[in-house]
Amino acid sequence: MMTPSFSIGIEEEYLLVDLETRGLAADPPQELFDACVDKLGDLVAHEFMRSQIEINTRVAKSVPEANEMLAELRSTVIDIAAKFDLAPIAASTHPFSSWMDQDFTDQDRYVTIAQDLQEVVRRLLICGMHVHVGIDDDELRIDLMNQVSYFLPHLLALSTSSPFWQGRNTGLKSYRISVWDEMPRTGVPNSFESFVEYSRHVDALVDAKIIEDGTKIWWDIRPSARYPTLEVRIADICTDIRDAVAIAALYQCLLRMLWRLKTNNQRWRQYATMLITENRWRAQRYGLDEGLVDFGKGQIVPCADLIEELMELVREDAEALGCLAELEHLKQIVARGTSAHQQVKCYDDAISAGKSEDDALKAVVDHLVSKTSDI
């Protein structure tokens, strides 16, 4: 069995905020996007909502290389946006702006999606991080997707950045998932026996003219329809770029670990989708706070213990892939919490200091602007 390339690419979606009002820039100037394209070419693009912007690294041979690209992309968008008195925030929801005040981007793909999904997609004022890892063999890509799905809740718990929605603390660490789950063809994918079986299921939807191709299957993890990669999509976007890179490193290492087991005729035990989905809910609701179920042990285990176990499990792979330093940052995420924890603390501190709810929410936006630009 040939060794996969394990190349890596990272996509991030940002919300553009007005630095004066701290609200979303519902209609950012086209000149901003044009300036970004002049600097970054096809590595930057519009997203569904006009108040969003997306960046994509080129294919990187390693996590450190992807980190350098990501830092350059973030910095460029930040610098250009500032010229228009705007700033990107790397958060999966805006603390107080309403989706009802936003409009979608006038491009053919987005117009088609808006006509098809109606109010469901108009609420889609959310951002995420997608990580592609190069798995060149079709059959191996499906086999690894089946196995790595077990770890999707762990990746979500480490990345949560969407506790607020429409000016309210939702009580969830990732409210983005609640909005996202209203969309069709989302969630944890089924297991497939082969790439042929997977393709047959996609073709059933294409032949019925429900979707044009596999790009409109939006599972938490999927074989990319455009590249020979396995794309994980469950993560909230990380406000701290170091968090983003650490989670990308963990995902890459998990895939190599599963491949390594396979070369020794071993594999990770697969569990029913309903069980993985239960852990997904726990990650969505509690983030790192209340633990996930270890189905081998049959009990809830603190996330700190689970992440420590995972890091030991893939340490050999991190050394081989040259991303051990980036992986070690996971310890900091566990120790100080995710962006969701920091946002809620910022809000609570502002309220305790006597600020109004509106001003406290604006303080959260200021925190996100600052942390997004800390590169």
C-alpha cells in the first residue's frame, strides 16, 4: 500500500465587522474584495453572505508550511479591510448582528442555493474551518473517513467559537452547529463499504437532479469532490490562529495513525452514527467542559484526559509529519479554553464592570478583532 501524501490545506471563513458600530458590514465594498484578489488571487473568495470572506491556503507539504500560508492570508485580509474601516473576525457567529439584516452574495451558485433552500439558508450567518488532507487512493479515503468519524466530536470540542446568537448567550459552545444542522445533507456521514458504494449514493442524488455534484453534500467530513483529499468540516473557525493550526495538525495525525494501523492489519473500532452523534451534541453543547463518552469504556471521560490520550496516540505520527510543536498547543486550548470560553468571560467581565448588555457585546467584538489579528 502506497504511503499517502498527507498534504494539507486549510480554509477559513471570516465575518467582516464595522469598526465603528462593531456590527456586521452588511454590504462591504467590492473594492475590498478586488484589493484582496489583487494580492491573493484565487486564494480569497466571496462566501454565501455578503458580510463574509473566505481564504484558502495552497496545498502544503506540512503543517508548519500551512501555518505560514494561513498567517499571510489572515494578515493580508486584516490589512486591506482596515483601509475600509472594517475588520475580519474569526468567530463562527457574530455576537449580536441579526441574520435578517444580511443578504447573500449575488453569484450563480449562491442564488441557486438560496432559491432551493429558502429561509433555512438565509439564516446561515455562520463561519467554519475546513481542513483537507491528501489521501490519493479512493478506497483508502473512504476507509479512513469511516474510522476517523469517531473523532469528529473531539475536533469540534477543541474549536468552539459560537456561544452567542442574535445578542444572546445561547448556553451552547457551538451554536453554529444548530444553524448548520437545518441544512440538508449535513451531520455525521454513514459508513460506506467502498468508494464505489459511496459514489453510487451520490449518483442517486445527482441522477434525480437533487444536486449537481458532490460539492453539495455538506457532511462533517467528506471526500472532496474536487481534490484527492479527505475534508473535515465540523470545526468552528478558531479565533486564535495557533488553535486552528493545532487542530489541523491533530486531524492530519489522526489520519496517519489510522493508516499506520491499517498497514499492520489493524483498525479503529467503528461505532454507530447515533453514538458518534451523541458525542457531537455534547461537544456542541459543552465544548470541553463536561467530557465525551469513551464508548470503549462505556463512560464519560473528561476532555482533558481524552485529548492527552489522543496526543500520545498520535505522537509518533506528529514526529513523522513534522508537526509535534503545533500539536503540543492543544494543551493550551484545554488549559485556557476555546474562543467560546473567552467570549463568554469577556461578556461576563464587562457586565460585572457595569457595562450595558449592548456595550458588553461590543466588547466581545473588540476582543475578537484583537485575537483574530494576533498572528
